[in-house]
Amino acid sequence: ETPEAAAADPWGLERRGDRLYELDGALRSDPSKLRHLRLVREAMQYWQAYDGFARVAMSVGTNQLVAALSYYVIGYVLISNHAVIASWLVVMLFMVVAAALIRLDMSLTGLQYHVSVVLIISGPCLTAVAAEEWSRRTPIGHNVAAVLAPIAYAVNALWLMFLLCISSVREQRGGAMLPTGFRSVMYIDVF
């Protein structure tokens, strides 16, 4: 009988599994010795970095989306519709959401959390005050807006630099670079 006929593959492209390393019964007593499991763990080491930074990207992206929605509300509701209280309440709500996201996604000390909240809240709040003063269309209002607007940009830049620092990217055992400032929930831990 030919080897092709003895194999389960009718096209003769695969070989029999009698001498496959992974199917050796002697190795089943200690699965950590199996070559394919070692290869998966080695590959997982590199995917841990991807997984960790994917979480960071989702967290930072959501935080920036909340800030962008705050700026949109300031521009549309406050300036276009002249609804000052409504826009300020929505901005406050978005800032509470941003602070909650930081609390949930990051593991920070008390001081780091408070600095983060101040930096997150300052940009939209300064922009809301500047937009409200600008919408009054007075010389003093235009001057106040001209002073506060660059400060809001600077505070947003400070927040992003501070976020970079508190992310604490460190090399882990095994060589993976992970952001240790974020909570250590990995999506791909199969072992």
C-alpha cells in the first residue's frame, strides 16, 4: 500500500501523524515542554505589548473624544445658540466622564490622579469661559478670550505630556515593553 493511500488526505498532500512531535504521548505528561506551546508563549510575549498599547490607545482615544465633544458643545450650544448654562452643564458632565475614565483605566497615586483631573478639566473649562466672554462681543470679552484660548491649548498639551509620563512604559520579564501606568488587564492571556 502506498503512503498516499494510508493517509487520511485523498490528494496525498499530507503525511501520516505517527511521528509528529506534537502527538508524541510521552510529552503529554508535561505540556510546558511541547514545542508549539513554547512558540505560542513566545509569540504572546510580543503580542502583550500590542495588547497593552491597544488598551492605551482606546483609553486615550476615548478621553480625547470626550474632550472633542466638549469643545463641540461649546462651539455649537454656547456660541451658536447662546445657551450658556446648558453648554456649561454638558461640559461639566463630559469632564466627569473623562475623570471617571482616567480613574477606571489607570492605576495612579492620589496626586497623579488630581493633577490629571485638573489638566483634563482646565482646557474645556477655560475654553467655555473664553467662548462665553467672546460671545458678549465687548472689547473686554475679546481680550479675555484672547488670553484664555492659548492657555487652554497649553493645558491640553501639558495633559498629553503628563499622560505620556504617567503611562510608565517599562520592559517586563521576557522583554515585552508594557505601559505599567495602565491597569494590567490583558485580552490575550490564554494560559
